[in-house]
Amino acid sequence: MLQGPGQFREALKKLLHTQGECAQQLFGTLESEREALAAGDAEQLDLLTRKKSDHLRQLEALGREQQDLLDSLALEGSDAGLDTALAWCDPSDEMRQTRKDLLGRLERCRTLNERNGLTVQYRMGYVRRALDVLNGDPAGTSNVYGRDGRASSTVQSRLLASG
């Protein structure tokens, strides 16, 4: 158990540093994922997906560790609880900038992850349209809803070629 503000400060400082390193590694993985998406490298994407999951699990574990640290002071795990802890253990506000930097890194990770997700969605739409053409469905006619609310195709499949 932590006994005073100095011990708490050192534990929190170490935790914020570790979270920052993990967020930076996640960002690097997300950038590599973006490159692999652009190159269409499925094998690399599979590897990066596992790395991304590992980073996210580590960040989640560090978040639980932060919660435990705040619980040791009987503070809630919210931003307000962390602000209270920082005011108590870090009157010079040195760690506030560290925390701000961490939040910025996490926000950049979220933004890049969303962009990568949009790229995947776009490619999936392209594949669906290509499959529609191969199945004989004109573009945009699959997944049409009728009066009864059920999805149906307005065109029958036809053979594109025979050999």
C-alpha cells in the first residue's frame, strides 16, 4: 500500500510513462496496418491485427492498474479522481503535461484506427459490388427491401460465361 504523496506520485508517473509507451507502439502498429491495407498484404494485416490486440489488452490492463491506484486513495476512476490525485501528489503539475501527452497519443490512435476501419469498409463494399456483378446482379440492386420489409434481389442470377 502506498503511504504518501511521493510514493503515489512515483507509481503514477511510472504508470503514465508505460501507458505512453504502449500508446506509441499502438500508433506505430496502426501506421503499419495502414500501409499493409494500401499494399493489400493480407499476411502482414493478420500479424498486425494480433499486435494491435496485444497493445489494446496491455492498455486495458494498465487502465485497471490506474484504477487500483486511485482506489488505494478511495478516489473514483474518472478524470476527476485522477485530477484530485494529481493535485495531491504533484503540486508542481509536472505530470499533468505527461497525462495530456498520453491523451493526445490515444486520440491519434483512435483517429488512425477509424481511418483504417473506413478503408476496410470501402474495400468490403468494392468486393460486394464485384460479387454482385459475378452473380449477375446489376450494381445497387442487391439487398433491396420490398413492401414487407424483407431483403430481396430484383434480378435473377445468370451465367456470365460457359466453358
